[in-house]
Amino acid sequence: ADCISQALDDSKYLEFQKARCVSFNSRGTSRSANLEKLRAWIDPKKQINTSGIALEVLAYYAYQTVAEIIDYALLVRMDARRSSDPLGNLAGLHYTAAMFVGEHRFSGSNPDYSRVYSGQPPITVAEIREVMRRFNVPQAGRLTFGGRLPETSFLFAL
């Protein structure tokens, strides 16, 4: 996600950032409205009495869970692409000349970055299922996404 965001133009980056910030903990709306949306999503019949602090913790876990799943789905996509390429793990292969057509190269005083990732398809349900499969059935450690295990703890609130 970070590599994608670095190559976007201003308007696409704002759209990308807005999509990443949408959660039950958004700063664009009031805190009580966000917590009410979360409360309605968790318990639509209002049978459970939850405190504001508990809802804030759940909102944080929901945000982090979605972020982790999306990041791992992008790693699954990269793994699927490089399975037949023996040089796929080399650094620098993310930006290739095939991504840029003619006048869309990084040159001039005002380069056009808008078509760098315009062909990137949305994350599919199959990629999310593969993330969950890898998470639930690890074959060589906690998560097998091709590299070293990160030094962070995994917070899946599912």
C-alpha cells in the first residue's frame, strides 16, 4: 500500500487517503456519531449495554484488523505474481518501464503520475480468503507471506 501511495498524483492520493481513514474512528465526523454507528453495527437490536471506552477499543481493533487484512491481501497478490519469476524477490522490481507509456514517464517539470497504477484491480474475495487461509493454517510459522516475520504482533479481531 505504501509503494502504491508514493506513485499517485495529488487527487488520487487524497482519494486513497480518504478511503484509508474511513472507519468507526474517523475524525471527519463527531466521536459520538462514530460510536453510534459501531454500536448499531455490533448490536442492531440494542440488547447489549456497552461503554464508550469499550466501543473505542473495538473501533481501534476493527480499523487495525482491516488494515492488516488489506496489507496481507496485497502481499498475497505479489506472491501470486512472482511465483514463476526466480528474480521476483529483488528490490526495485515494483517500478518497471512497462508501467509508463510514452508521455507518462517521470520527466519534465510537471510529470503525470495518474496512470501509474490505474490498471491495479481491486482486492478480490479470493485474495481475502487466501489471507484467512494462511492465517488459520500456517505451514512454516505464524504467517507465511514469503518473507521474514515482522516484529509486530498480529491483532486480528475476528
